[in-house]
Amino acid sequence: MELNTNQLKFLKIYRSSESYGVSLVDNEEFEITKGYGSTIIEALNDMHENLI
């Protein structure tokens, strides 16, 4: 399964030189929480862990 980041309405995904970041955003693109990892999946899991 290929991840199409353009379809993720409330997630902002960005990449720095060595890692990925993911932010959960609201309708006004205010960042609610963030996660970081060496892959997009690790960043999503880190963000999810921060929520629970």
C-alpha cells in the first residue's frame, strides 16, 4: 500500500535532512500535536503515542 500524503486532510508531513515530522492540524492548520521518526510511519506512531 502506497501512502498518498495529499489525501491526509488533518496531517502535515515534513522532512528534515535526517528525519520526518508529522503534525495533527485543525481546520485553520494550527498544530495540535507532533511526532518524529526516521520514517513517516515512525513519526505517525510517535504522534499517536503522544496522544494516548
